[in-house]
Amino acid sequence: MTDTLHHHSEGPATGPALLLGPSLGTSTALWDSVAPELSTTFRTVRWDLPGHGGSPAGLIGPDATVGQLGALVLDMADSLGLDRFHYAGVSLGGAVGLWLAVHHPERVDRLSVICSSAHFGPAGPWHERASLVRRLGTGPVAKTAPARWFTPGFTRPALVDDLRRTDPQAYAACCDALAAFDLREELVSIRVPTLVVAGRQDPATPPAHAREIADAVPHAALIELADASHLAPVERPMAVLAALRTHFAAPGHGPGMAVRRRVLSDSHVDSAQSRTTPFTARFQDFITRYAWGEIWTDPTLSRRERSLVTLTALVAHGHLEELALHVRAAPRNGLSPDEIGAVLLQSAVYCGVPAANAAFAVAQRVLEEEGAL
């Protein structure tokens, strides 16, 4: 039997890693309407709680803690070679994210806590639920789950079926973890950029719980979703998707961003990032991951050679604004003004004199501004 949490990974292997944590009683299916779209940009990893979905029940036992669940998540990340990652989690999965941000901030780049809390109320009701499930199985809590999970009239029978199939002992152990969890005094120590998302009609973790987190975590952002209860990624997937994409797209990391900064300069990239909107965020991720992360990092050609090719292509297609950007970047890639001029002269032969004429005007202006001429 494996000693690792069951997980489902999708998206580009070179993309920024994004771990997606579940709510009590659910499986990776909780993210079915959100994860595929996130995976166009991120390497998403959905995971199951012990005894839920495909995870072994024996990973935790009675008197479990959220810290033990967090350690299992770190073990999973280690098995995938993920030193750092973004993290988003719902309810108990969100509590795990808070614990990671407090106790292992070196592993978390950005955090989103969805329909969750730093303290899930008195321990007594959780111990009572754990006792009920240990005696009678998950059937009784499955009957009442829709009222806790969804707004009136909304239903997802398959998710309730996941709860019925959950191992009773593991479910009860997760209840023990929620009973013991209280991170309110430690929220102020969280330094990772944090987004808190609440469902306005959530009876399990009302918006007041989200506000408590957002007020305590320095510089945290808060979004409250109308027409959403406890499982917001299921009821309002597009709203959750937009919020997560915007939050996790702001300033990126990885080899693509690193080479983009080396070639274009920190000031240019910072300016581009500051202008990013929800509408343009996906495009910014696209060029960082593919143009810079896949092509410019390929060692087959040197950065100097890639700069030569890029200047020629931009002249050929008349992309003068982009040409100015890459003329400014060319000296950082090892090209002298004379070599830039030679590229433009060569372009006159194969791309046409009018194209080269416009390119020389752009290059002259940029190099003079940079003090290179």
C-alpha cells in the first residue's frame, strides 16, 4: 500500500505548480470544473484526503491534526519534485494551506483559502460527528451534506456519493483534526500573498470566518461570491477560476520568468506585470511559459543567436514596437550596435528595403536613448 496521498496531476510539466486541496467528504472531483482550465497555465495537482477518493485510509488515525495532513501534502510534493508551489484549498483543504503558510512558508509561493476558517468552532460538535460516523458510517452525514454544501435547489449527487464511499474511520479522523484546529493567533505571521474566497450563503464557514482571516493576514485580499455556499468551486466555478487565475498569475516564477527578466530587464517585466488584468493574465502566462520558458530556455541556441533570429523575424513582419523592445534587449544578449546594424542590413536583402528602412529608424532611436550610439 502506498504511503502517499492519491493525487491527479495535469498541465505542463514546466508550468508553475498549483496544489488544489479538498473539502472534508469530497474527492479530486471537487475541482472538475476548475482544474482543467487552470491546467492550461499551471501544473495542477489535485489530492485526496486519507480515506477519501483514492487515498489510503491508514495515512491518519484517531486524534489526527491538520499538521499531519500538511505533512502528507509536503511528502506528496516531495515525491513530485516540487520544492515550491502555489496552493488553493477548500474548507479542510484551506486549513491545510494556512498551516503550510505558517509552518513552511519556504514551500508556498501564493495561497488561496476558499470557504474555510482558521478555527472551525467548538470541538464538541466535531467529536460528536466523528463518533456518529465511527458507529454508523458516512450515510447519516451524506444525507445532510447537500444543505451544508450547496445553496437551495443546487445539487451534485456524484459528490454526495463520494462522501458515502469515504472510509468512516478516516472521515472521523479528519473531524478530529478540525476539532483541534485553531490558527487564529498565528495568522499574522503569514507572509505569502493570500487570497481569501467566501460563499455568501455558506452555513459551514460563513463569510465572517473569511473576513477574520483576511483581516489578520497582512495584505490579504478577500472576495465574497454571491449565490455560493460551501463548495464554491462547484457552484460558481467560473468565478473561482477567474479569481484564482488572477491571483496566481501575479508575478510568476520559474525558468521562463527568470530568462524573460534577464533578456527584457526587471523594469520592463515589472511594468508589464503591473498592467496585467484578468483579461490579459492568461496571455501573460502563455508568453512567459511558452515563449520564454520553452523557447528562450532551450540550450540548442544561445541567447545571442536567438536575439539575431528575433530581430530578423520582427523586421520581416513589420512589428516595429516589438522590434524596439528587442533592440533594447539585444546588448544584454551580447550584440553590439554594429552587429544590430548588420542584422538590419541583411534584412534589407531578404525582407525588403522599406522594411529595413523602418527598422533602422527604430533601432537608431532606441540605441540613442540607451546611450549606445
